[in-house]
Amino acid sequence: MKILRTLSLAVLCCIGVEIVAQVPSYSTQAIMKDLDHFTDWTASSLKKEFKSKQLKEFKSPLMKELASSLIDGTYQPGCLLQSYKPVASNRVLYQKMKLSDGYSRYENVTGVYLEQGENVVLAGDLHGRTVSLLIPDWMRQPTPGFKPTKDPEGWGLKRQEIALHEGVNVIHVKKAGNVYLNYYADDPETAPELTLHFVTGKTNGYFDSSIHSNEDWNRLLDNAVSPIMDVKSKYMQLAYPVEYLKKFAYGKGKELADNYDKVMWAQYEFAGAVKYDRIPAKRILARVNYNYFMFRDGDGVAFEGTENTMKAAIGTTVVTDWGIHHEIGHVMQMRPQLTWGGMTEVSNNLFSMYGTKSLGAPSRLGNRKIYNAAFSKVLDAPEKTFIMSVKDPFHKLIPFWQLQVYFAGKGYKDFYADLMEYMRTHPHKGTGNASIHNMYEFVKVCCDLTQTDLIDFFDTWGFFVTGTFKIGDYANYIFNVTPEMVDETKAYVAAKKYPKPDKDISRLTD
């Protein structure tokens, strides 16, 4: 059969007439027989020679209804009949940014909502690609009888995955939900488009900030059939409850998308992705959850479906909200080169500090008097503490942020951008218990990039305390810091004969 390859995406995919006929069962054989009356496997149009009287030949009531609506011109499929380009695989993401997960697994938004039970999806030529449908349970509630944080099912996103084949797919949907196409490729620029027709689907639509207006946004929210609306900005995908989107962002869809893009631009700028043209053609996912305040996992970042948290995630203060920057920072932090054991809640906050300050918020370290507390408890303590043994992650953050403050003050704003580019182009120095070697590599690279002898600064903050240290950081680490490791690092820097800083960076604040 001839396969349709050139369908264009409707600008307003919320507009359409769905085929909603419900029957106890759909016969694959009957549907396949009826496809003889259509021009292709996706049933996008009837053959030119088709006559209305041939409707009596149809075996499937579903396909007969579709054919009738095509004849009388009432069928406007919108989202239900589309062609899809692939999304770049995570292999591409790793090559560009040395990041492995947290980016969306649901980027190919269909705008289609499938009810529970049997549904019919028609697939055109799949060109040998492996393709499936994903139906995540965005609104999953905690397991009854357990505290949300102690949910035996965990906090993560649950989903149904349904494999597709060319032609007629009669599928069983266990739980109604928004549908996404699982179609990734290492060659996204040249990989073929795939055409699908969700014959029994309902149109929920989605908001794409690059083509839709706030009027479109309101229309989507007002006509949503799903409790969740998808939003695609340039750098983010949002999956938040329609209820809260109406409450906190009605009439402001473009502003909401733009605010998340501002957050991402700041983080990409800090990471060097802007300077070195490494922004991936992928989106980070932000979604609702009902187990915990906010967190990051392999699917992206999640914010609790309570009024206060949703107001922070959807309202006007997104660009300066610490929690938004903090969780996205968890996706952006490089492992293990800038996130060795003990750094999970530290290197992400470098992104939080840079993002919130560059977008107009006061310094969290200064505003909350964290500098003074750290100086008192760490620098002025009777005995020097190994930096990774410092318990408070904000206290531990200070020396890493002081480097940015000092060198930005000298006109070197791109210090961390250059440092992370170096990391992307050089191998790491170890994982697990050996990940501590990345810290001493960090010391060397800091000195080389800035052409400055920073040994006294790092010594003051306890980078060179020797011994065996047990570090708890989601996983448990045992770091054996030997005098030889310290001496080798100091000797490396001393041999460069760099000048020392012109002030005591260890007491510097912003």
C-alpha cells in the first residue's frame, strides 16, 4: 500500500472531531478488510473511486463511522492523525553534555488521550524502527495505608508501554491517560517520520510555546479531557494538573513556558553549553507527583501536587524559585567529575546560585547568613574538617561558590563554563570510592584555568586533610585520602609557578 509521509502538524491540535464509538471489542481482521477502501494503512483518506454505497460493505462499525465522517467532511483529526519525527537518543545527550538521564522520556507528545480498555491505533510504515506508545500515570496517588514518603511503590513515575507494528494495532489500555510516542534515534536529523492514527482517541492537545498563543492556551485548558496538560517550551516539557494551571497560569501559557526557558538558559550558560554550542535538542521533564515535596529522578524533576508547591512550580516566581533551580540543577550536575561522593547536594546548588542570582534573586548564602555560620562552624573550628565530611551541604557549597565570586569579579564569568567544558572533553578520575580523585583533579583544573595558585584556599577549606573518611551521600563512600595524594596535587600546582590570589578568597562573600 502507499504510505502517507507528509502530514503536517495542526497548529491547534486541540481542534478536531474524534471517533469515540465504543464497542465491546474491535476485530483486527474486520478493520484490516475495511482498510482496502482507504489510500493507506493509516486510513487518512478514502480512495478516489470510493462511493457512499460501499459503506454497507464495511465489517467494522468503527471504520464505517470514520469513512462516513470523511465523506461528509466532518472529520478533522487534528492530533489524532499525525506524523512524528524522532527525538535524539540519550546517546546524543551524553556525547554533547556528559549527562545521562533526567531528560524527558516523553518528548514525542501526541496530544491524544486514550480511555481505559480496547483502542485502535493505525500505524504507517515504521521503516524497521522499534516504536511503542507510553501512557504514564501522571496522577498516581500513594499506596493506601502507607505514608506518601514510605510508599512501597516508590516515588517514581509508573507507565504502560505498548509496542506498535505496522497496520492495525488493537491495544488494551490498563489506565486512561495521555499518550506519548517512544521513538528515539541516534540519527534524528535523517531518521524517517512515522505516521499514526489514533482512531479511538480523544483530543487533549498540548501547548507548544513556539506556535501557540495565550488564547490557544486558555482554549486547551478549558477543553481538556485529561487532568494533565502537556507544555513544550524550547528547553522544557511540563506535565502539570489542569486544575492548577487554570488557577496559577490561566492566560499566561507563554509566560510559563518562557520562565522555564529562562531557568534553563541560565543553567546552560553556567554549564558552558551556550558558550560551546552544546545545548542538546532535548527537553528536561518537570511533572507533578503525590509522594514528596520535590525531587529529581531518571524521568526528570517532580513537584508535589499541593497548592503551595504547584504555585511555586507554575506561578510567576518560577525564574527565581530556589527549588526549581535546585531540582533542575540535579539533572545538570556532571557525574562523577563535579559530583563525586559527598557532592550530590552541592554541585547542583552551584547551578541554583548562578541561576537565581542571574535572574534577580538575592544570594541565598548571604541572605540567609549561611556564610557567617559556615565561617564559624568550619573555618574557625578548633580542628580542620575534611571538606567532604562537612555535614551541611550549604556550608560545603561555599568554597565552590567563592571561586565563582572571585573570578567573576576579575572578569572571568565563564570560569565554571570552561571548567565543565574541560570535564566534558577529558576522562573522569574514578567512580565509587575512587571518585575522590575527581576532587583533586578539580583542584588542578581550577588552578590551570585561572592561572592562579589556589592551594592555600583549598587547604583552608579542608581539601587536604588526610585519613579515611566515611561519607554518606545517598550512597555510602569510604575515601582514603593519603599524604601522597595531597603531596602530588600540591607539587603539580607548585611546578606551574602561578601567582597567588590578591585576597583571601576563603572569607569572600557575595
